[in-house]
Amino acid sequence: MVIRCQDHVLMIDIHFHPIGFFFTGSYRLMIFFFIFSSFFPVFFFKPTIVIFLHSVLIQIPKIIFKIFFLLFFQLKSKNNFFFF
């Protein structure tokens, strides 16, 4: 199993499975591992935690940036001047 974090995308390649899975994106991986963690709780416990933390931690800067972006442009439109 290969777990890599590249540019806010978590990619997992499961080599040992006979069919083989390749997913990109934190949400699909999180859903996939939460479904399979109910069948294999010990084996899939650590990847589930990694994927869950990865998907949650990536959303925090996005939310902060969106709030800052909206507040910045609301203040700019009300006061009619630039902060730069």
C-alpha cells in the first residue's frame, strides 16, 4: 500500500488486492475506507484515521481563506478603497 500526499490530493494504490484499487481525492477514499473498516476494523483502522485527518485538516485553510476573502471584498465594496 502506498500513501502519498501531493498538492492536497491523497492517493492510495493498493497493490496486494487481486482486482486493485486506485482512488484520488480525500472524500472518495474516506468513504471507501469507512465502509471497509466495518468489515476489517483492525486492518483498515490506521488508513481510515489518516484519510479522515487529511480531509479535515485540508478544509481548515480553505474555510479561513474563504472567510477572509469574503470579508475583504465586503469591506472594500463598502468603503470604496483598496487595502493594497
